[in-house]
Amino acid sequence: MRKMLLAVLSRVLQSPAAAAAAGKPASRVMVASRNYADFANEATFEIKKCDLHRLEEGPSTTTVMTREEGLQYYKTMQSIRRMELKADQLYKQKIIRGFCHLYDGQEACCVGIEAAIKPTDHVITAYRVHGFTYTRGVPIREILTELTGRKGGCAKGKGGSMHMYTKNFYGGNGIVGAQVPLGAGIALACKYFGKNEICMALYGDGAANQGQIFETFNMAALWKLPCIFVCENNRYGMGTSVERAAASTDYYRRGDFIPGLRVDGMDVLCVREATKFAAEHCRSGKGPIVMELQTYRYHGHSMSDPGISYRTREEIQEVRSKSDPITLLKDRMVNNNLASIEELKDIDVAVRKEIEEAAQFATTDPEPPLEELCHHIYFNEPPFEVRGPNQWISYKSTS
């Protein structure tokens, strides 16, 4: 290690004259010094302690993050942030129409969860779905193209903002809270087929008072289903603050007889470690667990909501300046020698380029033809006729 450090130092200190004498341009020497910078392979971090309900111990308050993991988390969160900002722009240009709920500010939730579970595990969420769609493996180009209603979208242009799917990811559900019992059903299938898999069933603080959620809690506890119920508490259900909507804002205690965790949802490492803990709880046969992620959305509830009639601009700016998940991760990596500012800027440039290319495709790809209107009603079924708006019009449906 000492020899390596001396070698790097000698490259950095080499003068332009010495470089010229060696037949190498000085600029090339400096590039070499950046390429061989001695970054740490990993670092240990203190993270916020989780609040517990019906648990004797919770996730560890220290965790290790490797350089590779940090770069991956940073790129993923930055990609989601830039994708949502591009969606905002396309919506204001009236290229994206209809409902559109953006996820910027909450990136640590989906990235931390995905880092802690397996690709074979299952995720189902509400209508603020773009971030989870990306972390589950759908390319940005397909997400933006779905938002513009084009043929190359991940749901062939028929789903839009709220209805995106891929393997082991079940959307994208427009009915408030309705995805929670569906998630319990997925967890029941995992248990029935004897698979060592779990289901993440996500909902917002606005849906937390739904009766169907409490019915689902009861059934999941009785049957010890391997389900993590995740409340993404972004402090506002549409335009109503949690304090005005709920007699108790301790959403992690809402399961009553089900154990619960309250987690800093703005810290990707906190979310990752809490999800690992919850996943192990479920896989060990102990039944379901509730996890509340305290997070914040920068945009309004949807694109039709300016987001400043029920909260102040100063409140939003304060969260951005003190708790932004991307900034927090960036500072940790730079301060612990896991990455340089220049390296992270290069990632930012690459992400912006990818988003622009995806947006270009999303605005030029053709819309699906009318004859495909009824395709994909069922999976792996023979073609059949579907009646149109009157008895003289019919469409063919293929899987």
C-alpha cells in the first residue's frame, strides 16, 4: 500500500518539464493520476436508530457500504430524480397527459428497498410508481415512453403513469389502498408454494386509514404471511397534512399485533438496513411486519397540484437543504474517500445524456394502433373477439 501511495504521489507531483522530457504531455500525466486515485473500497457509517414496536431489538445502527454500492445507489437515485424532472417538463409541454405523480425526494425509499431484497421477491405499490418501476429493472426509455402513451412503453402505451409492470412487480395501482390486500395475496402465494420469497406491499400515509388495510393486517397476522407492509409517509395525503388526517401518526404501530419499525426514509442506508431486518423477520416464519418510511415529496401530490397551497416554499427548501437523499449520499461518499466530486459529476453528465435520449425517443415513438386496443387482456390465452362500442365494431385480443 505504501509503495502504491508513493507511486501515485510521484505521478501527481511530476512537473510539466519532466513530463515533456519523458515524451508525455502534462495533461496525460494528470489524467493518469485521477485514474489511479487511491479510493477506499468500503467505509463504515453510523445511521439513525429505528423506532420499534413489539420488537426487542431492531436493525443495526452501523453499516458498511462499499464503493461499488455507493456509486450504484448514487447513479440510480440521480437517474430517478432526473427522469421525474423530465416528466415534469414533458407534462407542462402537454406531451404527457392525464394523471402523473412524481417521486422526486423519495428516491432513497425505492433504492434502499431494492438493495435489500432479491430479484425473485415481489413488490406492489400505489400510483407514485416511476421510481419502483426503474429499480425493478424497467429502462428509463420505456418508462418515459409509457408516460407519453407510445407503443414502446413498458405497458405498450396503455398504462400511463399509474400502471407500469415487470417481472415480480405488480404496479402501479390507481385505487387508494387497494394494492395492500393484493400484496397479502402475493405473500400467501409465496407461502403456499413453499418459496423463500417475500412481498413488499407499499402504501402512503393518505391510504393508511383505509379499512381494507386493517383487514389485511388481521389476515396476514393470522396466516403469518411473509409480507412487509411499507407506509411511505411523505407527510401529506394529497393536500392534507398527517396531523390533520390521523388521530395517531405513528403508522409503524398501526399493525397493533404486528411488529413495526419507523425508519429515516431520506437515508438510503437506513432504508436498506431496515428492509434487510424486516425481510429476515418474514423469511424466518415470524409473519408480517410494518415499516414506516419517513420521507418527503418535492412536487405536489400530482402534476395538477402546485404543492404550495398547504405548505410553504420555505418548508420544501428546508428539506432540500438539510435532508435531500442524494446530497446525503454524495457527502458521505466524498467525505469517506469512496468517490471524488469529479467522478460523481461525470455520472451526473451521463445520466442527463441518457434522460435526454430517452425523452427524444418517448416523443417520437408512434402511438399504438387502434386495432391493438384490446390486446393483452389475458396472458398466454388464445385470441378472441372483444365487442366494441356497438355491435358492429369488434376487436381482436391477443396475449
